Amino acid sequence: MFDITRYADASHKIIEAGRFLYANGWSPATSSNYSARIDEQHIAITVSGKHKGALTSADVMVVNLEGSPVQSDCKSSAETLLHSVVYALFPEVGAVLHTHSMSATVLSRWMKGENELCLTDYELQKAFPGYESHESTLTIPIFENTQNIDALAAETKAYFKQNPHIPGYLIRGHGLYTWGNTMADCLRHVEAFEFLLQCELEMRRLP
């Protein structure tokens, strides 16, 4: 069982996040999935295929950390396990957001054959915990896109066990995953990532 009040609060935060992310063009055409932790064993997560700019409480369901529905006949995203991995690895994490922005999609495809994007000299790197200077290096791993989510979940789990300080990742031609201790933290990370990815894309277009 889970606390219904905590579920309602998590659902509200997901709905508000969806409006913000859709308005910025980072979750087009019913893409993306968002979640927020309810307690140690349950997370609230978006129902699959819903328009992220028009979410209602009926579009947010509860799953356990294995990704199975709890008290619901709805279906969450096929990528639910990618959320579960983060919550299981990092007990302090309160929210996970997955977006499908143009910058994340184009830049990760442009970097075909490369498995990480290393950023330095950007002041906004300081938006992430542990990055105190623009002179530090923010490494963003890039995983290959696949419909085998079990395999991708295992791959991300192994990577972040070894690299717990990295605050997010890209899936090539697909989108961004990031997380935070609160929904506000997580939204700040999405904004920072999107700004940095856009900057990097523009830098690579310069002659």
C-alpha cells in the first residue's frame, strides 16, 4: 500500500512538470515519460501515450520498483524500468524526467560512434550538484537506442553504479534522462542540460 496523499502530491508535480516541458518543446507528440517517488517501494509515473501538455490525474499511475502496476489497469511506458533503475540505485532521488528534445536527438545522432559527450568551460555546468566550476568536466554518457529495455536498463544500472555522480544520460536519436532529489531539482537539470546541448550543437555548426 502507498500513502494516497503522497501519491496526489507526486501526481500534481508530474502534471505541472508536463505543462512546463511541453511548453518548451521538449516533450512533443505524446513522447517522454515522467515519474516521482511516493515512498521506498512505489513511484508515480505517467501512463503511456498521453499528451504531456495536457496531463490530468487520470494520466498518472503507480508502479512498484520492479515496474509493475499497483492498483491500476493502466499501462506505463515501456521504459518504466529505466526509471526504476535510478530510484533503486539512488534512494535520495525523488523525481526522474525523460524528454525528447530536438537538441538531444540531433546532437546524439551527430555523435555517431561516440559513447560520451564531455562538456567543459560552460558556467551552467554549476547547475548540477558537485560541479563547482566551469573548469570541471561534465560527462554525459550516450547509450545506443534499442527497444530491448531490459538490456538498456541493465546497461544503465551497471554504468551508474560505477559513475554515481553523473546526473543524466542520452539515448542516441531518442532523448535525455535526468533526475533530482526533488521535482524542482530535476526540472533545473532538464533546463541546464537542454541549454548545454543547444550550445554544443550551435558550437559544432560554427565554421
